[in-house]
Amino acid sequence: MPAVEVSFGSGSYSVSEGSTVTVTVSLSAVPEREVTVLLSATVTVPLSATLTTTTSRRPRRSVRLTVSLAAGVTAAARTTTATVAIDDDDVPQVEVSFVRDGDGGAGAEREVTVALSATGLGGADAADFSGVPSDVTFAADETSQQFVFTAIGDSVDDDNESVRLSFGTLPAGVTAAAPTSATVAIVDDDVPAVEVSFGSGSYSVSEGSTVTVTVSLSAVPEREVVVLLSAAGLGGADAADFSGVPSDVTFAADETSQQFVFTAIGDSVDDDNESVRLSFGTLPAGVTAAAPTTATVAIDDDDVPRWR
């Protein structure tokens, strides 16, 4: 009987999950008797394959086929074994989250569309922002997508506005991971309109004494505000009769009140009915005058007239 060689038709085959592949075993010649060739199959998993917490997909597996030889049958040198690679047709479970920058992770291995929603907080509405898409789409090999959020400028003093971004209904195989929402704070660059006024429309002070004059703002200005002042003598009063009126008062960003001390200078002149009218100069942008817009300081004369 002739000696024959046995071999596999190919050293490697490939098959998808749920499908089949035909494997051929061949003899080098007609054996002239019945020949039984034993086969064995060994499942192998590459040692380099690693599973992550974001995917349930198994690493690529394969089956190694090997022949056991009968008497008079030898193995052909070219293919004594055949490996059948099993191609996994499952897609991994992935998680979606908001991040500041693109972050690596398991690819979805199919196109994934994630719906987005935007909710205004602190008074923010659609007029305050733009650029939030209704969804983002990941290609099969992508793990990061970005979009540009625009805070629309306006002239309204609207502090504490923000927008909360969140996911809509997620597709099959996609779950939300922390952070599952993102809040975009809109930093307001506008300042409030404020009103300036004197604490009182009238003050009174005796010669040689002082009185405190108050200047007030109607609200915290959120920036430094300088208010110019002017003083006009009435009833014969002039610069020799008073002092202490500054050329301006300055409010810090968080201040609403400033004071200065008006001094009535004493003299020996009988000068009844003197007074000083205080008023505001040109006001800065965003500041208007409110009543009382002037303050009159009456100087009480303490001198008596001389008789001849």
C-alpha cells in the first residue's frame, strides 16, 4: 500500500460568529485502503487581549485543528495544523459622559448618536446662548466629540445665569457615566445701572462746627464708581466760610455709601443766611441722579451785629 501524506487544505481559516466555514483535509495520493485521520481542536485566546470595564466584548478567539496519524500516513510539511479564527460580531457596551477635553476609551465599533438637552438656570434662556446641538454622533472608531458653546453678549445685568447640559434617551448598549451632566456658568460682563443721591436735601451746621454729609448709591455698583461734587456759596458764603467738600467721592465695587465732613469756619462777622448748595457733576455711564439731587447746608451764624 502506498505511503501517503495528510495535510489541511489551508493553514488558516476565518469565520464570523453565527456562520460556518468548510475545512479541507487532503491526502497526497490515493491510499488504496480506508484511512482514518484523527482530529483534535484546541480553543486559544491571545494572552495580549484585555477586557475593560466599559466593554463586554470578548477578545478574538480561535480553534487550532491538529491531525493524529495512522500507520502509513505521514504529515505533510506544509500544513500539519489549521487555525480557524472566530470573528466576534458583538459590539462593546460603552459609557458616555461629559468631559472638558477628549478622553480615550473603548471604541463603540458602530455609529452611536447621543441626544443632548440644554436647560437654562438662573434666568438664562435661548437668547443667552447658542451652539448646543440636538445630538452628537460618534463614528465606529471615535470616542470623543466636541461642540462650541457660545454665550451671547447683551447689555443686561444678569448675574448667576448658567446652562445645564444633559443626555437624552440613550441608544441600546450605551449607558451614562459620571459626569452625566455639565453646567456651563455664564459670566456676566454687564454692570447694573445705579442711582446716586444725597442722604438728605438739607443740613444745618453752626459756625465753628461740622456736619457729616452722606452720598448714596441705590445698589451695589459691581465696579468702582467716581461721583463728582460741586459746592456753590449762597447768601454771601464763599470759600472762606467752609471746607471739607471733596471734588469727588469714590465707591468701591461693593459699596453703596460714602460720607464726608463739612466744616463751617468760624469768624467774627455777622453774616446771617449763608448756606452752601452741594450738587453732582457729570455722572459716569450707568449712573443717574435721584432725589435729592442736591443738598443745602445752612450755616448758622453765631455772631451778633455791632451797634454804633
